[in-house]
Amino acid sequence: MDPIIALSLVLALVAGATVLGLVWQARQGRAAVIVPGAPAAQGTPLTQADVGSPVPFGANGTLVQFSTDHCARCPGTHVLLAGLARQRPGVAHVDVDLTHRRDLANRFGILQTPTTLILDGTGRVRARIGGVPNGADLLQQLDHLTGSNHDQLSHHTR
Amino acid sequence: MTSSATTRADTRPDLDPRGPRFGAAITAVLLLVVVFLSLTGASVAALVGLAALGALFAWGAFAGAGRHPYSVLFRRFVRPRLSPPAALENAAPPTFAQGVGLLVTLTGVVLGLIGLAPAVGVCAAIAFVAAFLNAVFDYCLGCQVYVLLVRAGAFGRPVA
């Protein structure tokens, strides 16, 4: 092949990978709201026993983090979510290692770790976040869920 | 309120997260050279180049990402010029990524050896995309591929 054409293809590969990276980056960390009753709502509420958590779920909501032991971003996400849960009363953070929980990984169709589910007080999945969560976005979802006036505050500050 | 941190499968020392990204940047550039050589018909050079990169992946996969030559370069020449890292990360995920890189490059080398020369360029291109995303966008291959292995049942039965 002509070196000029080969070089063009190499540059096209770099451009393609860049677009892929930008798309991937834009989708990371954003909360996707799950409407109750929609197929993605997964029917029955999740319980503490389902995920084998030593920590009880929160009265107002729970952040269920799915991790594995080969996930570079999971420990940082653990620290972030633990801190966010502490900022809201009645909200718990639970970190579930999926390495030996194929059942859970399949039940929730996990394609990457960390994946975080935002549960309401009854254990229903209300939002889902792939990748390292955006803290402000997540707090807004939590406040929306609990009907807290933090929600209005965050709207005003935008 | 929070549960204890997930258990660690690996006892290797923690790494500065910028180290593996530095290595991935060098790897990405070299893989791009292999793609170029393959496209221009320099099949032997491309095959030798991919084999060399495969050997480097094997080094990282078996000795650990922290003992990879690029990691040593990073510690000696790059890290002293940077501010301390905000946090360290477990060596297991980048080591796993090196294993995936080894698998992809080895596939290209084997196919190249049995006469399928274009496979060398294709495999180099696939490995390039992963290394490039790791270096530029902090993409974590283990975060995606490892959980797919879990779902495929690679790590035994679920705990009841």
C-alpha cells in the first residue's frame, strides 16, 4: 500500500479511537433514571439479603455499588459514595463484589464496574450509573427521590 | 454508612495510577507503528514488532504491572517531576489489562506466522484502541472485560 494512504488510515484509526473515547467519556458517571414499572426497573425490590450485604439498606435510599477485585476505579468510587451517603440522612452505601456473584451481574445486566444503583427506601431501583459517578448528579437524584429541599437548592445554584 | 472495602485478590504493591497510563501511551504509539508497517506491506517488520510488544505485555501480565519496564521508566524519570498522586491504585487491574493485551497481540502473531499477514495489523489496531483509550481517557479495560468474564461464569458458581 502507498505510504500516504497507509498514513491516512493510521490517522483515521486515531480519529476513530478519539471519537470512541469522547462518546465513552460522555456516558460515564451520569445517572440514568429508571421509571417504576418500566422493564429496566427489574420488578421486585432489592433486599439486603439479595446482595449479601452486612450493612442494612437505608430508610430513605441506598447506593448499591457493584465492584470486582480487578477494577481500577472501584476503590475511589467506594470512597466517593461513602462520603455522599454520609451527607444525606437515612441513605446507606453498600459495596458488592461481583467476582463470585454471577447471578447479580446477570440480573442487573452489568457491563462495567463500578456500576451504581440508586434504590429508594423500599429497595426499588430508581436510577443507574455506569462508571465513576458524578457526585452532584447523584446527590440531585437522591434528593429527588427523598423529596428533600436540597433538590430545590441545587436547582437554584445552577 | 458503608460496608468494608472489597477484598483484594492481589498482594502486589499499589501503583501510582499515572504509571500504567504512561506505559499505555508508549505502547499505543508503538502499536500504531506496527499498524503502519503492516499496511505498507512490511509484513516481517510488523510481525517482529508485534511479537516484541507481545513480549512486553507478557512481562507486565506475569511479573505485574509495577515491574513492567515502562513502569520502571515512569518511576525513575517521570514521577520525580510530578506532584504526588492523589491516591494509589491496586496493581491487579492494570496487570489484568496487560494479560488482555498479551492475548490480542499473541493472536496477531500466531495468525501472522501461519501466513495471515493482515491479521497482524488488525490485532495491532485492536490493541491500539484499548491502549489509546487507557492513556488518553483513563479507560480501564479490566473494569469492562473482567465483569464480562464474571457473567460468562469464569469464576465459579455464585455464593448462595
